[in-house]
Amino acid sequence: MKAEELKGKTEDELNKMLLDLKKQQFNMRFQLSQGSTENTALIRANRRDIARVQTFLSQVKAGAATADKAKSAKPKAAKKTKKAA
């Protein structure tokens, strides 16, 4: 999962995604303890995906994501230069 995939999501969608990822992590831990998992790298990737979703969720709650959009929408004023006489 990449951060670009999360940018357009709403708070409800992020919460649902977080819940699904935590359920998946729970199942992976049981598979690991039983020795039935083959790819242990998926556990690390899942943990990082959870952290990524939590980060975006906190940004949405704090309003940082909307503030960034507002900053990029404002045009920059051109500097006035004095001409040498």
C-alpha cells in the first residue's frame, strides 16, 4: 500500500481499512505461532500499513491534510523588482 492510495479516502474509509488490517494482523500472528505461515515478511508489511493508515487518520482528524491542500491552491504573488535607472 502506498500513501497515494490513502490521500483520497475519508475518515470512515480509513477507519474501516484500519480495522481490516488489524484483523489481518491478528490472523497472521496466530499463523506464525502455529508455524503455518510461509512468508513472514507480510507481517512486517502489514504492521507498516497499519502505521501508515493511523498516520493519515490522525492527519485527517487534525486537519493537516486540508491545510496542505489550501496552501497549494493559493497562487504565489509575484515579487516587484525595481528597475535601475
